[in-house]
Amino acid sequence: MILDRPAGYWGSQTAAPVFRQLMERLVVVLEVPPDNIRLALQASGAQPFGRN
């Protein structure tokens, strides 16, 4: 994920796809639950990002 040769003129055209790839990987690595599960856990008083 290196931006040696940007494809577009605007930074957002180049950075957005790289940011998306990074976030998709981080969600898996950090075990971020989907919104519906996360909100249900928060409503029940649990901490969805707590580690055991």
C-alpha cells in the first residue's frame, strides 16, 4: 500500500482506495463486531470492544 505513482489528480482519488483496504483489514484484525451486534451489546450494558 504505497502511493508511489498516484493515479488521479486529487489526493482523495488516490488515498481513498488505500484507506478502504486498510480499514477492511483492521476490522478483521481488531475483531470489530458488525453494527447490529455492537449496538445490541451496548444496549445490554456490555462493552463490545472489551477483551477477555
